[in-house]
Amino acid sequence: AHRQEFLAHQAQTQAQLTELNGAVRNLTEVVHAFSETVHNLAETQLGLAEAQRRTEENLQRLGEAFTAHRQEFLAHQAQTQAQ
């Protein structure tokens, strides 16, 4: 009777270990996928930072061009009024 009980507990323990191994495998896959997601997010963040830098540079150039064109316009306007 004790041997049967022991074998039943052993089988139950083996089933639980098998289930635990499956859970660990699944968790490992989730952690791996999460690591890839974090890596991709970091790359995306770097890309966005670069895009923001280029946008700021373009805005600066547009502002400078606007100022230059405005000065030219005012100079032409003054010249036209003088004529």
C-alpha cells in the first residue's frame, strides 16, 4: 500500500515537474520576446531623436530663410516707395 502511494506521489510530482518545465519554457519565450521589443523600442527612440534633430535643423534653416526673404522684401519695398 505504501509503495502504491509512493508511486502515485512520484507520478504526481513528475507531472508537476513537466508542467513546471513547460511554464519555464513559455516564460523564457516571453522574456526573449520582451527583450526584442525593448531593443526595437530603443532603436525606434534613437530614430525619433534623430528625426527630431533634423526637424529642428530644418526649422532653423526655414526661420533664417524667412528672415532673409523678409529683409529682401522690405528693401525692395523701400526701394519701390523711393522711386
